[in-house]
Amino acid sequence: MAKPPCKPLSLAPAEIEARRLADGGLILRSRQELLPYPRSIGELLRRWAAQVPERTLFAERAAGGGWRRVSYGEALQAIERIAAALLRRGLDARHPLAILSENGIDFALLELAAMHVGIPAAPVSPAYSLMSRDHAQLKHILDLVRPGLVYAADGVKYAAAIAAAMPEASELVVSANPPPGRKATDFADLMGSAPSEAVEGAFSEVGPDTIAKILFTSGSTGKPKGVINTQRMLVSNQQAIAQMWRFLEERPPVLVDWLPWNHTFGGNHNFNLVIRNGGTLYIDGGKPAPGLIETTVRNLREVPATVHFNVPRGYDMLIPYLERDRELKETFFRDLDTMVYAGAALPQHLWDRLERLAIETTGRRVVMLAAWGSTETAPEATAVHFPIPRPGVIGLPAPGIEIKLAPVSGKLELRVKGPNVTPGYWRQPELMKGMFDEDGFLKMGDAGKLADPEDAAKGILFDGRLAENFKLMSGNWVQVGELRTELITAMEPVAQDVVVTGHDREEIGLLVFANPAGCRALCRDAAHDTPLETLVGRPEVRDRLALGLAAHNEANPASSRRVAAALLMAEPPSIDAGEITDKGYINQRAVLERRSALVERLHREGADPEVIRLAPLPAQAAT
């Protein structure tokens, strides 16, 4: 039976130029030329403050439960007052602003004020302050930034982090609750600063090459590194997005968004997308985690968004609420133009459930879009702007950007050149060694391939992280990214995420992070407060995981895809060890290093009551 049609959505045509290289590689670029763009985010703010001064720019929950709103006109006035206060304190390109807190209106105004007058802003993951035990990562970051001013929304909440890592010479600003034993300035004092001619002078000197932000990313291993984000990177990227996703200019986008602003997805892509297109951002204080997803659900039940951005884990946790809450489902889909995923591959079963929910609610499908890039590309290098039948396609190069697919270790590495690419890392020039190839393309470490080798306009398929793939003792390559997504679907609803093991071993093993909600759903007689450590040992959970993997193995008998053993873990990934990011992306290498003892148990011969072993590999399929 044919599927219902999608809700109409204005997108740019998939027009691409493809050039074959002598080494078997490929260079792709959009036939759309990148149109002129402003010199800074501040120019965009001034534009909308003049055109629609009363329109809400930011909204967040107030203490009483309603929404605190700031219009474009109010935001620009506050930004210019705060900028005057920052300039009087001597903040500049050598003495940036550091922000420790979660998303919030004060955060937004402070960051925009710094960027408005050429002061780099360095938003830092709250996890380094609130979830870390030793604050080593936070101390490393602040030592690199050397901030002139540090902001924390709640001084008491961040007191331990401030005491452990904040430089004595830096001024502390809080919106509430000054921490004991540390002098702090009230954020309201910055807001109360008198306007200054220095602000206009500094604003006029901000150009495309002015550093706007320093965003920290840990990469595969090691300490966080500060990616320099210039104004050119931010504004050119938003211009390119608007040219691909034309619907953004047809009506101002409304977002209800939790994605953290210390990451490029939430802090550059979504935050700047709202400002570029005169939209409204409802700041969601929830996130896809137990005890916080309920906040997201409350907000989505109340505010109909036009675009919903999320990572696969976010969709995974939201879908059960949509399936059982009619009011939420109707509000969610009422004004929705599209759903966008990024950050990791979306499993097919989540795609199917989202599509089914849209049809049930509206009678039509909602177009699913995706994008790909990194902190170093501000972030969007490719985007889907054409219908795709399934997840996995990451789109085509954005206008003004070239994508090279370069042969590396039997794969094609994705490499990027364009105005959105970073000039380097903050105060760590040594990290740039080998960062670009001989043609000036940024090496991304991700692999890709054409969805249709005969037609580049069908888009690029994500083909895994080059550093994550490994060989078995047989010499066969294991393609971790593709396998990981299929296995999460096969083990539904037990697995939240999975790490694939087996480097230089005979068979593939799995370390499985348990999905608390999924495990509880299988154990119907378990009390609501039953620990996850107990649930993962229940027969219902272990049997479901074993059955899912057995079905996967039957369809995938080759040694490079078949799973020999799995170990279901109740302990969540550690932020201190770099096992997970704020967005829920698992760092495979960090998990393998930290949990090496579990890897050994997986691949050790003999009985282990916690390891689930699958039927042996048929001899004829051992290649």
C-alpha cells in the first residue's frame, strides 16, 4: 500500500556538480552559489530588532510556571548595555568570556553581548561542572581560555566547580545565589550599565574574521580542545542553510529546543538559525534523560514548534510519550514542518514510529531531514534538502562548500572546504598538524559514499567513523557505524546504545548500555523504583536481547557482522572519562579503554553468567 504524501515543504532542488579524481576520489559542490551574507550575528539582530521589535526572540520557564519572554527589541537593548559593561571591564580577544551554565535567557544575552563587540565567548559543558568529580576537564578548559569573566546562572549550584577550577583573577557573575566564600557580581548589574559609545565603535570593528566563539570538543581521545568559530563561519553557514531549507524564510521558525549551547548543534545551528530567520526559541530545560524528559514533554505539549531538532537518543525517549499522550501528539504535529536529526545515525525503527505517529495525527507524513558536519564546520557541511526514503543519507554539500571523498583504508573519507571551516584551535596551534590535506580540505575522520554511484544528486550516505572501524583476526573489516545502528534496532527496547568490540580478535562482541525505560517496560511486575542493576539481570530483558541478536545473526552470518557475545551494562557512560557528550553521543574508543576488563570478559572462553553468548558461527559463513 502506498504511503500517504508528505506535508509540502519548500526545499532547494538537488543540483550537484561532481568531479572524479585520478585516485578514485570525488569532489562534490552545489550548483547554487552562496549568496552574500552579513558580517556578523549582531547585524542580524539589529535587522530584526528594527523590523519586528515586539516579536519574541527567547522564552524560558519562569519560577511561577509561565514563560519569561524577551523580544528582539528588548534583547538588542540588553545586549548593548551588557556589552558596555564587558568593555569597561577590559574583556577583549585576549580575555574572553566563559559561561558554565545550562541554556537560559541570561546566558543568551551575555554571549550575544560579547560577540557583538568582538569578545570571544566560550560556553563550557555544564557536565564538567556538575557531573564531574575532579573538575579536571573544566580546569584544563579555563586554563586555556584565561577568561576575564566567568558566568554561572546559580552560584551555589556551581560552587564546587568555581572553587576547584575558576582562576582567582577572573570576575564571577551570577544570576542568583552567590557562592559562599567567593565575591560575585549580580547579572542585573551588567544589565543596568549605561549605554556607551564604545559599544558602537567596537561593533563597527567586528568583521567576518573576528572570533565569535570558542567551542570545546574532546574528539576521540585526550583533553578538550577549543575550536575557533569566527563570525564568517556562523553567518555564512546560516546563509547556506536558508538557501537549502527555503521554508525557513517563508515563516519565522519556532523551536522548542533542549540541545546544549556549548555544542555546535544547539549553540550554532539551532540558536543562530532562529536569529537568522527572525524566529522564536523556547528554551527547553529538559533533556533526554530520566527525570528531565518530562520537562521536555510538558513544553512540547504547550508550544507547537514548526521545526523539531533532536539527536536519535532524544527521539527514542520522546516517542513513547507521543504514542500514549494524545494532547502532546496533536500539539507536536499541529504546526510542524519537519523533523531533523543529527549527531548520530537514526535507527530505522525510530524513523518508522515517527512516520506512523505523523500519519495518525495529520493524515500525512512529515518530511524527515538530516545534516552532517562538526564543531570545526560551524556546523553544517551537508544537508538533506530533498526527499529521502530512509535514514542514513546526510545530504549534499551546502552552497559555497566543497566536499571531497578521499580514499583512505578502503573507505572514502569526507573532507570539507568552505567559509564555514575553522582556522584552528584556541591557543593550541600544534593540534593543526595534519588537520588539512594538500588541497586545503579539512579532514573530518568520517567516511561517506554516494547513495547511488550513478547519480550524485541522490546524496551521500554516512559510512562510519574511520577511527572506529577495526579488523578481526581474519583480516575482515568491521564497519562499526553501520553495524551499531542496526544492532540498536535489533535489540529494541533493551539497548540505549552499543559499543562494538573485537579488534584483532576472532569474533565481534558488544558492550550494551541498557535503556532504563525499555527494560522496565519488559519487566511488567517490577516496582517503579527497581534498580537498573536488577532489571538487566531479569530473564525478560536478557531473553529479548538474545532473541534480537539471534535474528540479526541469522540475517548477517558473515564474521564481520555476526555478534558472538554481549554484556548488558547498568552503569551509564561516564562524563569524566569522556565516554559520552551532552548530546548523548558515545565515544567508542573511550568506553573500550575505560571498560577494558569487560571487553576481556566478553572474549574470554568459558562460562560467565553475565555474558550472553550466541550460537556459534556456521563454518560456511566464516568469511
